[in-house]
Amino acid sequence: MLQHIGAISDGNDPTPSSWRHFQLVGEPVGSTAASEKFVTTMDIANITGGAVDSTWNDADYATVWAALDELMTAWAANMPTTYRWVEVRSYVRMFNDYSNPNPFVLSGPPERIIPTVRQGTSGAATQAPQVSITSTDRTPYARHWGRNYWPHPSSASCTPAGYVSPSVQTALATAVHSCYADLQAAEFFPVVPITMVGGIPTRGLLTVNEVQVDDLFDVIRRRRQKLPTSRIRLGV
């Protein structure tokens, strides 16, 4: 089980500490169009002495990058060779005061961009581009879980009955759990930011105590292809 140290902030003012919002960015091989890029995100807090540490240095980024790189490489085994990861972006995230209707401070441009190339290695055919597999970040608060969408699973990940194959399901759960465990061992904690609890404005970070992967495919509508390459009409 993953370690849990987080708690909901129940004070009148949010903590001034910041954390990092990471985007794992990919694209179809041979395309650089922004509209075709796909993104998987996660929030990570630097914990020092049991408190959120706003300072991040080169060594911190190197530690987190190594764990994320292993995760991207693991998922690439389930992507067709026509897709690849291309970079990791890091944004500074911070809560606004409760008086601000927007709970988050605008992050602006990425603090860092780490180029990478982790191309899909599955020789199987691609599925529809909107198809994904999800991993759920379970916290002690059931209505405040996080979720990641893992893009472009190949047709080899699908059973004849239309479910995620057990091997892919297990491999993804293991890869995400291993990534999180490595991060936590170095005092970097995947977190789920929360802004509302029971209808009451709240500012807090929940750490993850379980990773869950179901055998159901999910759909990301914005990744649906926009224009057909052919059209057939038959008059009646």
C-alpha cells in the first residue's frame, strides 16, 4: 500500500506552499500539430519534514523525471508505434485565497520543459483515437479521487469481449504504483488538489493511498477524429 501523509486543510486561509503540475505530452509520429497532441497529467508535492516544500531544484526535478520516464516507457509498450511521448512540462501550482472565486493561482508558462522521445512499441493496430485506459488515484475521501487517462492503447490491449486485457490491466496498475512508490520514497508525493468538500470551499492536497485500474476502456471525446477521410452515400 502507498504511504498516506496528506490531510485536508481546514484553516481559514490556504497554505502558501506550492506544488508542481506535470503534463506528460505525446503526439502521433510525424505530426507536430498542437490539436493532435495528447496529455496525461499529475500533481506532485515536494514534502520536507512532513510539510509541503515550495522549493524545487535540479536534483528534485531529476528524481521526479526518472520516475515519470519509467512510467512513460512502461505505457509505451501498450501504444502502437505510430504514437510517442515527446516531453514533460512542469507548472507551479498554488491555491488562491478563499476570497478569490478561482481556487488556483494562474500558473503561466511551464517552469520547465523536459524533451523526451518514448515511442510506442506495440506492433498491434491502433484503436479509435478517443479510446483510453484509466488509472484512479484513490484517497481516503471517496468523492475526491484523481484519475489519469492513458492514451492510444493498441488493439492488443483489448480482449475478444471488449475489455482491457488482464495483462495490460496488471501492467498499468503495477507501473503507476511503482512510479508513485519511487516518488514517495524520495519524499515526492502524488496528490489530488481539492477545492470543495461537502459544498464548503476548501483548499488542500490529498495524497494517494491506492492505485486502481479497472478493465473498462474509457473515451476522451476531444481526441475523436474531426474529419472523415472518406464518405459513402447510398440513395434509397
